[in-house]
Amino acid sequence: MWGNKNFLLLMFGVAVSSTGLWVGIIGNLEFLQKNVDSSFLQALILLSGFLVGVFLAPMAGRIIDRGDKKKILIYSGFARCLAIGFMYLAIAYNNVWWMLIYTFVIGISGTFSNPAMQTLIPLIVKKEELLQANGVYMNLFTGARIAGTALGGVMLVGMSLSALYTVTLISYVILLIATFYMKVDVTPREKTEGGKKESFFGTLKDLYPIVRDQHKVVYGILLLIPPYLFLSGFNLMVIEISQIQHYPGIKGILYTTEGLCVFLGTYLAKRFLKEAKLPYLFGIVFISALAHISLFMASHLVMSVISFGFFGLAMGLLFPVTTTIFQTDIPAEYHGRFFSIKGMTDNIIFQILMLLTGLFLDTIGFEKMVITFGVCSFIIASLIYLQYRIREKQNSRKPVAAAK
């Protein structure tokens, strides 16, 4: 895998562009803080890109499945670079409308580029290397998040917002150049359903018979729900913990701890989990739920760090395994549609759960909220596990019945 030029180019581009992405996110928050007083309006602006992606995801998935993945990444890269121009205008005129256009363009670009990248990885690495490749991908993105947020915070102290977005632009250009040098020999599929209108439900109809028969995929999707309860409120909980402890510095400690433990988790997945098996997922999700419940002791610095560390470890194990299951058990010709619809659904769930987290923080408080979410995670994971065990017993009895 490490001698694979295409993989190295892709991972280099991901590392650089993701760092720039997080620098830009710090810039987004700073710009909104200066120009928009309402937290609700700030949230709406940040969510606008996701909403655009929701409507375009079905069409994007079919285009990715039919088309040249490399060209799609190139066009998406050009769109990202163009978007930075709108952000320069927003800064120059202190105009939120230009930022809104920037958010739309970034959202559209991500709707195409993220699923295309996930469908490209199985095409450039061997099947037996997928778990390791997905672990590397997650490690790079996590490292970029740590480096990007730290770099963005440092740059805000002594540099202008325009300088932050210049760093983001340079990172996008580097990814674009790296993509140009990739060589992927894939014959685009012929259009066999000409004139068919793309829609969420139409794409679901195409995917349902494929996913329904892949039980590992179904369980993999369902087992992502408990960790999403934690992930969706990640930033809100970090802010709340810093207020509980009266220690602003805990934010950086928690982000860094979680990120480093993600690295450890992906290493352990590569070292010990040779195959993507469902029993692994159940154990990982229970660790995630335990980390969530343990946050009721977040008033203690050490305990909050331990909780975030365990969660990071669980995520470092979980996402490479689930992604490998999706890439290997879903037929390649459906990868684009599957990852587009999954990404769209993830965004919707995230936004709903983030709003629910905020509501619970305002009403029942932090401790009751983390206990409620943690217990819900345990219940969901336990129900899925029981259903899995029942199915396994039924399958084990079928050969005996057939023999009689």
C-alpha cells in the first residue's frame, strides 16, 4: 500500500486540504462572531451548506457511480477554490450574504467530493488493504483537525481573516494538483436509465434491495447511531465542560486527547482487527456508550479527559471497520449512491441531534443529558445485539433443518 503512488497522492492531498479546511472553519466562526449577533442565525448559516447537499446527494451519487471519479474530484476542487473568492468578498465588505454563497458552494463541492473519495479508495488499493487504508484516511483527517484548529487559533492572534482563507486556498490547490497526477483506470458506466429524475426516495428504492441482503451493512449503519449521540453534541459539550470547570484551556486538552486516542484506535484496528467483523462493532459501541455516561463526572478535569479519550479510542476503531464493511459488501457500481445517501442522512441526523443536545443542555442540564444519551446508546446497542444473536441462532439451525 505504501508503494501505491495513487494512494500516497490521495492521502497527501487529504492531509493538506483537511488542515486547510479546519483553518477555514476557525475563520468561519470568527467572521460570524463579528458580524452576526444571533446564535440561531449563525447556526442557520453554517447549516445552509449541509441543506444544499441534502437536495443534491441523490443526483451526486448517480453521477459518481456513472462517471470518472478523478474528474469529479477535480471539478469539486475547482469549486472549492472558487468558493474562497466569495469569502474574500465577504471579509472585504463585511457582508454575510457573500459568506452564504461561499457556504453553498462548499456544500455542493463536498456533496460530490466526499463520496467520490470514498468510492475511489477501493479502486486504488487491494481489498485486503482496505481496513488499513481507511484507518490511514481517518488518522490523517483527525491529525488535520488537530493541526488545523491549532494553526487557525494561532493565526487569529496576529493575522487577518484573509490570511486564514489564503492558507485554506493554498491547501485546496495542493489537493487539486495531487488529484491531477493520479492515474485511475476506470471505465465510466453507460447511462442505462436516461431521463430518470434523481430523488432521495428514488435512490433509496435502487439501494434498498442491495442493502437489505447485506446484513453486515445494515448492522453497521444501525450501530453508528449511538456514537452519533456523542459526536453531534461534541462541540457543545466541550464548551459546557469548560464552563463547568471554569477552565477555558480544557477545550484544547479535550480536542487533543480525543484526537490522539483516535490515532491509537486506528492503530489497534490495523494491528489486531484483520477483518471487519460485526462482533467487534458491538464491543466498540458499548465502549462509546460508557464514555458518554462517564461524562456525568466531567466536573473533574481528569475524568473528562478519560471520557473523551475512551470515546476517541472507540471512534478510531469504529469508523475504519464500518467503512471497510460498506466498501466491501456494497457492490462497487452502487458506491457513489450509497455514500451520497449515507452522507446526506448523516448530516440530517447530526443536525437534529445537535439541536436536541442544545435543548437538553438548556432544560435538564449537562449531567442528566449525558446520562440520558448514554443510557439510550446502551439500549439501542443492546437491542441491535439481541436481534443479531437471534438471527445468528436462526441461521445456525437452517443447515440442521435442511439435513433432516
